[in-house]
Amino acid sequence: MFEKSKVIPRKMILRGLERAAMPCVTVGDPVKIISGELRGALGNIKSLSDREANVKIQDEDVTVSIPLEALRKDMRIGDEVLVTGGALIGLTGWVVSVDGEALQIYVRKLAKQFSVISHQVICYKGVIKSSTDSETVLVELQATMKQEAIPFKNLRFL
């Protein structure tokens, strides 16, 4: 969208595109290393910098610095995801089963379960925008900027 802008410096546009392509992970997330010497290893993010994450390797007493592009969130049952590739692009749902790289997600709006590959989804969290008088809150989904009314009983507060 901004690539052809003459107002925004080219270097800034390239940096923005680079950051947008990075995996969306936060401190504490379980991750899988997908390239490099430690490919296949699992761990948890301890800290983040611009282009790297310090990852504590699971079952080992070692923390290593890994480039963000070499990481992918290790999907878990209950994660809320947005499908970003394939025939189901744009659907949002909850992970209900994980078998290696294959995920089963439940899409509440369609009341159906679908199979997707883990690299075709991203995790996201919602931000409560307002409450309503019918025991629901409006939640803005960060990855899509859509709002959805969700019953209080279905929320988990951290």
C-alpha cells in the first residue's frame, strides 16, 4: 500500500515490510525452531529484541538467541488463530487438535471444524472495547480489527 510513496523514506518502508513478515510472538510464548542448527527444538521466549528472541530450550538449562524468522509459535489446544493461507484464508477459530504440523480448528461462526497446516495460521488476542447490557462484551480482534460480541462466561481474564 505504501511501497510507492514518495513521502515515506524507502528505508522505513522496507523496515516496516520486514517487521510485518516476522512471526507474531511475545515473551512467554511456546515456540518451535524451524531453521538452523536447533531446527525442531521447542522452547519458550524469555525476551525479545528487534530481530531476535532469547529462547529457553525445553528440557535443557540453556537459553539461546534465535532470529525471529527461524521461530514459529508452537500451537496449543485452545489457541485462537486466524487462517492466513490456503482455501480457508480469513477464517478465525480455536485450535482443538494438534498432530505435528496439522491443526484442527473449530470455527464458531460456521459451527464447523477444519484442518489446516500450522504455517497457515497466526495467533491473535482480543481487546475488550466495551460491554453491553446483555452480559456480553465487544472484543476487537487484533489481527482482523473485527468486533464480535462474546458472552462474559466465555472469557478468560489474565
